[in-house]
Amino acid sequence: MKIHDTAAFPNPARVRITLHERGAFDRVDFVDVDVMGGEHKRPAFRRMNPSSAVPVLELDDGTYIAECTAITEYIDAAFDGPSLTGDTPKARAMVHMMQRRAERYVTDAVGTYFHQATDGLGPAIEGEQCAEWGERQRAVAANGMKYFDGLLAERPFVAGDDFSMADITLFMGLGFVDFAKVEIPSGYANLAAWRERVASRPSVKAVTG
């Protein structure tokens, strides 16, 4: 099994945290993708993932799996340990619902702001940009952080009582918020306390330092 990624990026970090949660990090070979050099846009990479995005999971039979949620689900099923995607129908539904909200309201929104309304990774990588759309998504991210602060007043983790892939997604989304220099309001005490708890997990420390 191989994972084609760029270690410092948020989405690859989500997969790496998942592997550590499963105790499977050393059972995967990592192949570095030079995103800054445009490798992800070359035909060889696009044959693995037409979306030109890292990470991509390559199975031993030659199957390529892209999209963080799909890769996380595969890892969750392939290795033993407490489920990160829910172990009952209700839990699975809750995890997937909150996972999607974490992506849509924070991770994807701040990513769009960064790539559209700032210099991003530079003109050679970003290409055509739409600053207005990026600024709209910055507002989405701001509202998303408010939403999750309220949610975390009622439960210890994003999808309920257990740590899940929804927590991993939101945690790395907030890391992207920091990187993109988007302010997290100081009054969001629930969000801050949750973030501190998640940051203390060995899997997260192993990836984020």
C-alpha cells in the first residue's frame, strides 16, 4: 500500500492521523508529490487522480483511491481499532453528517479563500482566481467556526461521544485557518478547549508536532 501525498498539507495530514490512530503508519509507503513543482498537474499523477489533488491511496492491486473521506474509510475498515467512522448505523450517519459539515463549513471554505483570495501557492500553481468567491468562502468559514463552537458546548467530540474522522477534518481545517491567517474569535471557548484536547492525542502529535 502506498500513499502519494505532500506531508505538510492539511488533507494528507488527515490521512496520516488516521493511520496513527490505527497503529498502521509504518505499514504504508509514502511517495512525496512535489506540488510546488506542479507534479500533481502532470499526466502521470492525473492518471491516479483527475482532480490533481493529494493524497491518493494506491493499493497493491493497482487501484487508486482519492478523496480524504474515501481513504479514511478504507483505512478504518482495513486495520483493527476503535472505529473512526462509526460502529452502528446511527453512529455512521452522525459521523458522515458532521464530517461533511466540517469539510463544507471550515476546511473547504478556508481552502477556497486561501486559493482564490490570497496569493495562495503562487500564480504558477493557482492559475485563474476569483477573489470575490474566496472572500465569500471566508465568511462561510467564520460562520462554521461559530457553529462548531456552539455544537461543542453540548458534546465532547464533533459527532458525539467518540473521536472520529469528523474531528480529524475539523482539527486540520482549523490548522488551515491559522495558516491562511483567518482569525478565530477568542470567545469561542468550546472550540478552543476541544482543539486542545484533540491536539494532545498521540496520533495528532505524531503528525503535527
